[in-house]
Amino acid sequence: MNKDLRALADEYWEHVLRTNPTNAHMLGDYRYIDRFEDVSREAEDAEIAARRAFADRARSFRTSDLSSADRTTQETLIYEAASSAAVSEMRQGEFGIDPIFGPQVVADVLIPQMTVETAEHADGMLEKFDSFAQMLDQSTQRLREGIANGRVNAEFAVTKAVGQLDAVIAAPVENSPFLKAQIPESYSDEEATAWRDRAVAIVRNSINPAFERYRDVIRDEVGPVARSDEKAGLFGLDDGDLVYSRLLDKYTTLAMQAEEIHHIGLEQIEKLAGEYHEIAGPVLGTTSLEDIFRSLREDPDLHHTTGEGVIAASEAAFAKAKAEMGDWFGRLPKSDCFVQETKSGPVAFYFPPADDGSREGTFFMNTEDPTSWGTFEIEATAFHEGIPGHHLQIAIAHELGDAIPAFQRHAFISAYGEGWGLYTERLADEMGLYTSELDRIGMLQADSMRACRLVVDTGMHALGWSRQQGIDYVASNSPMTMHSIVEEIDRYLSYPGQAVSYMVGRIEIQRMRAEAEARMGDRFDIKSFHDAVLGSGLVTLPTLDRIVKEWSTS
């Protein structure tokens, strides 16, 4: 590899770790264990300048002097640095109230996952807790900047976040997620008690007061000037069009406009209607799409009743997928993946393994309301989040080692990563992994959600849709329960643009595969295709297209 480009890539990754200490810790890098992210305006300014500089330096390498692998590194580095800077320039912290991924939600899942091996690490965690309080105060200040600049959240975000924060503040200190943190196995009972006493003091005297200040500003200062839910999307901001266009650039890695994405979503919804008639009709005894959706949404016999049932079904799906991997993939990850139950956060999500082997991959299923999980949904979700989806793709990237720069192993490019996850839901059907026709309906249900995302994300952020219009559209065009629909809509409003990356990425990967099959004919091998797709770490869709074309013409 070009040594100067590799040096730049390594320098960039060191910068990412230093400025994103949570990610560093989750990867098993303990150098910054004593801190959380700095979310102040000053830190944001510095980060924009640094990322712009990295992108400019990466562009200075002449493509003609680089190997194919070097070009992949160059293209990915330019994308990562430039797109992050472009999005940071949109100052989203000014309207950063987030009832889905906000600090009042994430702490409950994140803190217990952070590995702690030594007494020094344990001391660092206590400093990290103080830093969390500082981060909350910085977030509070950013919201005040937003008020001054006329950039505030919508009413739903204020109401939900205040309710969540009220619950956090009212909870007994002993129930704080910060007291669920890991401690070294070597600690004696006395040492563990002493550490816990110090943690309790920090929660009581530092973290909870910071949560109160954060809550009070959201409730008392943002609340009275919040946008109505009629204008909950980015179009409700004066610069919303620019913010959304930059987010679409980042999350699709393609030059796509909101109207184009919206149209693709409408086409996918129409295509799915035929598949529901074909697959769900015989199972449910009706060809009425409305009746199919109602049955899947409301029939209690088609829904789980306990979190234990959700987890058991997920583990069974994992076991089935693991048994078939060797026939479809040449390269398999060494690290394992396990299912874990959670009562907060998104409906399902994945944490990758740590580089140092201290933590395997973990797939979380949110069972706060187990009845919101259809029995038919579990397999498609498990295949997407775990195997052969995110765990296969992310763990393989991590295990490529020095073959590629570290930032390519660990950066998450949504169109590639989520596109792969959604691709594997359909791949699982090819592999014969779905237990029954009912479980295959779960594949369609998952597609409905991702297709609806194209329509409602663009609708609410670019085309003037209200929050309720988004809810109503998904309810009319998918079998999702109303609880799940509302949670999903609020996620799209809180995390603009990201939700479109799934279907956009899946469509592109399917296109690349179809073109490779046509180009290669009998020479096409599915295992080799998948190895080509997964063999370069995280890449943009244009870069992946080049990689697949080079593979299929070699």
C-alpha cells in the first residue's frame, strides 16, 4: 500500500478515536476511557476544520498512482472526512433533542456494555461519568444557541424527552445505569463497594443535576417556542432544505434528491402489494391487502406475549443461519454473536465485537412491549441484525486486520452497512432459512417498513408532510403495529435521512449482483461475490460498484 496514504489514514483514525472516546472504548481502546465526547460549539468548529483538512490531503494523491486497494482507501477517507464535516456544519446540536437516541435513553444500553478490566480503568470510568455530566451541560448550551437562532425541535420531541428525563431524575440513584457499569473481576468486595459509593456520589451530585438542567431547558425554554408537529420535519427550519440534502448525501453516498427517493419508495410499495397477495394471501385466507395488514397487526395469536419468547425465537433463527453460512460465504467471522434483551432504545440494534476480544458481537431486541413483536417478524430481524447481516459484515471487517487501514474496518457507512443488512433478509430466503410461509411474510413486513421509510422520511423532511401524515401513511402501507409505527416515525424525525439508506443500499447491492451475474454467466459464484462485497471493509456504494466490477471482469 502507498505508505504516505496509509500514514494519512492512520493519522485520521487516531483523530477519530481521540475525538470519539465512546467509540474508542467500545472497540477496546482504553486510552480515552476517562471522557465522553465534547459537543460544544468550539469542539464542533475544530472538528469541521480537521475533517476538511483530512479530506483535502486525501484528494492530493493522484488516482493514477494508486492501486485498486489504495483507491478504495482514498475514496473512503474523502467520503468519511468530507461528509462528516459537511453535516457538522449544519449545527444539528442546536435542535438536538432526541427521544430515540438521546443521552437519557442511550446511557441505559451503553454504560453496561463498556468493558472494564483493571482498577485504572475503573477509576477512568468515574472520570467518564463526570464527563457525561459536562456533555449534558454542553448539550443544554447548544439548545440555547438553537433558541437564539430560531432553530428548535418539534413538540413531540420536547414532550417525549421531558417524560424520559423526568423518569430518569425520579428514579432511585441505586437504579441508575451508571451503577450497572462493569468493574474489574479482580476487585474484592471492599473495593467494589468503595467504587460503587464513589459512583453513587457522582450520579447524585453531578449527573442527575445535569439531567435536571437539561430537562428544565427543554421543558421551560424550548417547549414554549417548539415547532408544531405539523412542521416537525426539517422543512420547518429556514435552512432545512440544505440540512436535509447534506444528510442524504452522507447516508446514501449517492447524488440523490428527495423527490427521486420518494418516487423509488412509492414504486417499492406497489411492488410489495403483489408479493403480499402471493405469499400472505394463502396463509391468511384473504387477498385484501387491508385485511392482510389488519390480521398481521391485530391477531394476538400472531404476536409474542413475553420478552423471553422474543429472545428464544431470535436465538433459534441465529442457530439456523450459522449452520448454513459455509455454503454462501467463503470468509466467515471468528467472533460470535449473541442476543440480548433490552427495554430501551430502538426496536432492534447491533453492537460490534471489541477489537481486543473482550466483547463478542451483541444483537439487542427491545422487548419493552413484547406484544409489538409479531411472531413472523423475528427471523427477518435476526438475519438482518446478526447473521448473515450486520455481525457477518462488521465482524469480518474488524478481522481484516492490517490488510486495510483501521478506519476502513470501523467506520460505519450506512448505505453500505444497512443496505447489506436488508440485502441479507432477501438472501436468507434464497438460502431457505425462513421456517414457514408465515416467517416469509415477516420478510415482506420488513421490506414494507424500509420502503415506507423512503416515502415518509422524504415526505416529512422535504415535501411538507406532518408527523401525523407520516404515521398515517405507514399504517396504510404496512402491517406494523401502531406502537412500532409511532416509534419509527419519531426515529425518522430525530435522525433525518438515515432511514432511507437501507432500501437505497439494498437496491444498489442487488443491481451490482445482477450485473455481475449477467457479465460472468456460468463463472459467477455467490460465495466469491459475497467475499468481494465484504472484503474491503466499509465503503461507499460507488466504491463498492467499482470493486464488484473489477472482481467480475478479472
